[in-house]
Amino acid sequence: MRVKNNAAQLNGNPVKVAVTGESAGGYMAITVSMMARDRGLGLPIHALSVFPVANNFLFYWKANDHFSSTD
């Protein structure tokens, strides 16, 4: 993780890294956390995911039902 590797230059603590995001950013925060775990880089101390977009398939079908033309 770039932040952990460059913590000293950022005046940060590499042990106290958190990720956050909302909507698509929330999805990315969770994805980054899972990738870090899977690669053995350790987990962030906190992950905040506000309204994560994990799958918009349901929205597509609802929108298609309401806005599609049958003509």
C-alpha cells in the first residue's frame, strides 16, 4: 500500500492507516481492505464505507421496468 510505504513522507503512522469512501468510493475502501488482507499487507485499523455500491443490477431492472418503451 502506497500510504503505508510512504507514511514518513506524509507525516503519518504506517500502523494507523484507515480507509473511507462513499458510494463507489465505499466499495473501493472495502476492496482495498480485502486486497491488503489477501496480499498479507495487514488490515487498515478502520474502514468506513458509506452507502457502498456493491451491485447496481437491481437498479438496472427497476429503471428498465419504468423507463423502457414497449412500442
